[in-house]
Amino acid sequence: MPTSSNPTADDLFQIELANRNLSFTLTVDGLYEIQIGDVTATVNLENIRRNYERDNDADAVTRFAKQLDVEMFDEIPDWESVKSYVRFSIEPSDYETGFKDTLHEIVTDELIKVFVFTSPDGSRISWITHAMLADWKVKHESVVSQANTNMDLMVAGTTLEIEEIDGVKLGMLSMSDTPFKASLILAQAFHELVRPTHGWPVYVVAPTRDFVYVISCENRDFLGRLGATVVREYNDSGYPVTVDVLEVGSSGVRAIGSFA
């Protein structure tokens, strides 16, 4: 945790802005209005503050600020350049701006699958809009297919680490640092990862983008022991997903309960 002598996330962010010669003003709501060429970007730093307070990771602030580099605001790349970076992201359904203009699918009452693409270095995630499809001259189905292919490749690079607790196999997804760990539960290949040790369907909790537990449906009574951890991770993360318990199977995803 940062101490009083350590810089705050805002201190670090403002240093990054100064290094980029970017001027800013703070709104009454604490948002940053930053002038980047001809564009005025409005930035909410709340998620970064929460993650920095949790992890004391100054590099996370630097990575976030990199999204404001001028070249990031160039024109949207063409489809051939972007398709290797197409993904889907599991998101809470209560975003104030909603999902009307984006390619998305409803997962549960509380969760949405949003189709996105990343920058080549993974530092920036952009939601795919219907206007982008028109510019790319590609169909909705092509984006969905490409996202499924790319996410299945990510599953192939993921390990299911197992800790046995009182005879219950608690599975944890292990992979390189990525904001798409929780999203992998929606991948077509997810069952190939978990079936050998946990059967199918499985129960999953994904309180944040980077935290996933998997247990067998035979161990439903064990779920209660995960509640405190799920709620703590959800509350402390800058990128919370859900406190629901999810059943993931061949028929899709459904919430069977909640730690709310």
C-alpha cells in the first residue's frame, strides 16, 4: 500500500502528462480533461487509483498514460491490421454509457460480452462499434468468428493451476498479464482447459478481470468458503466484474447465486 511519503496515482499520472507535454484541467467531478492534438480526452482515473492503492504498482500508471500518446489517436487501423488483436471482454452490464453502439452480447442480467480490439502492445483496448464495421466493410459474424479464434488461442496458452483443499480441487487460471483472464470463461475452448480435472459444466467466480476460480459442480457446498475472497477482490479492484457465482457449460453461462 502507498504510504504518505509515496506519490499518489494522481502525482504519477500528472508527471506522465508533463513528460508528454500534455496540458490538462480537472473538472469538479475529478475527471481529467486533456488536450491531445485536436482532441480533448476526458479521463477518469478512479480505476487506476484503486489498483495503485491495492498493488503499489507505479508501472500500471505509466502503462495507462501510454494510451494518451498522440499516435494512439490516429485513425482506426484497417481490418487486416486489427483482426489479430480482436477479442471479447466480459463487462458489468451497468455502464452509464450503455452498449447501444457497440458489438455486444448479453451473457447474464449482470454481464455483457463486448467485442474489442487491442493495440499491438496490448496497452489500449477499444470497443468495436457498428461504425467501425462499416469502415472495415466486414460483417458482424466475421468479427465474432475472429474474436472466438483469438480467444481460443489465449486459452491454449493458459494453465489451470490446482490447489487441493479438503479434497476439493480449486482451479486458478494462470497466464501472462492480461485484462482478458475473466473473459476466457466465455471462450469456446474453455471446456478443454477445465474438463480433464473438473468435469463439465463447472462453477466459476470472476470478481475481477484478472481473478478466476473454478470448482467442480460436485463441490457446490465449497462455494461458501470463497465468499470473503470474492467480495474483497471485487471491492478492491479498479476493474471489478461480478460477485455472482456462474455456472459455465455447453448451454452457456448462468448465475446461480451471488455473494452480494
